[in-house]
Amino acid sequence: MKRFQICSLLIVMTLVGACAVTNHTTENEFELSFWFREGAKEDDSRIIAIRGHCCCSGRIAAARVSRMPSFDRSEALEVELVVELSDQGMILRRWGMPVNSIVAAISGTQIIVSEAEGRGLSISESGNLAMTALPRDTGYGKLVDCPPIKEFEGSAYLRCFELRDLKSGESRRIAYEGPCT
């Protein structure tokens, strides 16, 4: 990686640690941050607080959830989209993750986002959540060029990474928008 990319990744990881810490409130409940969908009603019982984002336009909702919110546009909570890409750039899988998160690893059909103190949050395609140990040697993937992806059209924050699958050892490509800084 170039020095600029390494420095940028370290800055982003520092900001993420400050903005996206997960509080594990019960065995089946997690306190996470999501985009608060513009025009949504604030009466969603999962929402704890709504505030402006530190670095981007838009508002963030801290919410207690037992699973990742869906991609349904009628929901007040909006997840960050993560996609797995084929060699031809087609979307194979999609996950939702909290705002300001970084994918640290991929394991089978689950992504693992980095959390505080060596912990990770495992997220399945269907939105199931579980705390897990963050693998020490993930390296957060190798930055690669992104193909055009309709779901991220016009984004200045789109990043693509090649990660080694923790289960199979195969190389996998994922794309998501990095935190705005």
C-alpha cells in the first residue's frame, strides 16, 4: 500500500473507533449507529438518540437492535451497504453494516466489522448479529480498483478490497463506502 493509503486508513480507523463503538447491551441486543433516513418518523422504538454526523451531512440514529435493519426504504434506520463482487464485477452478496464501520474480515457468508478492544461484530446476509473475536491477521484487506457499481453511483467514498476468507482461504472482493472524513 502507498504511504498515503496507509495514513488514510489509520485516520479512518481512529475516527471509526470514536464514532461507531458498539455497546453490547444484552446477549441478543446491540447498540449501533445507523443513518436516520430523511423524512422518517422518529417514533421507531429501537432509536435511543438522533444527532448530526460529525463529518458528513445527514443525521445518525443510535439504536438498540437484535438484528441488522433491512434495506427497506420505509425503515427509519438506514444501514451502510456492503457487497461482494464477482470477477466480472457483478454483485454476489449484500450485507448491511453500521455507519462508520470498516470490514475487517469475511468468513463464509458473514462479514466481520471492527469494534473496540479486539472485538468484532459478525453480520450475516440475513442480518443476524453476534460478537466475535477480531482475527489478529486480517490486514483489513488489500485496496483494489472498483468497477462501476450502480448501487454506489456518484459516491466519492466507494472503496473496494480483496480479503482472504477466514474459512476457505479464498480471495474475495467486497465494496462499501468508507466513512466520510
